[in-house]
Amino acid sequence: MSQVHIDVNHDNIRNDLALQIASLTTDKAILSEQVRVLANDKLNLEVRVQKLEAERSAVNAAKEPSQPMTEVIDAPQTPEI
């Protein structure tokens, strides 16, 4: 049986892995910031929706008559004799 000797440069592997870890750490930080911004935007939108719904409810309540409206109907006139 023959043996093959492979020379592995551990320093190159370590450096390559360190670069990959640094890149992934940067990507994670960027994604975390994006998630934070999106969560903040979501909260702001929810508050805005609540305000608009309250305004709409107030406008609808103001449109509703507080007393039932009476309808005026012209009665047919009887001919004069």
C-alpha cells in the first residue's frame, strides 16, 4: 500500500476561516440593524393606523344624527270647494 503525503497549510486555513467569520459577523450586524429599523417602522405604522381609525370613528360618530331625523312629507291638497 502506498501512502500519499499531503502538506496542509494550517495558517492559510485559519486565515480563510477568520475572513469568513468576519464577513458573516458583518452580515449579521447589518441584518440585525435592518430588523431593528423594520420593527420600529412597524410600530410607527401601527400607531398611525390606530390614530387614523380613531379619527375615522370620530368622523363617523359626528355624521350620525343624535336624534332620529323626521322626514317632511307634503300631504296632497284637497281641492277647495
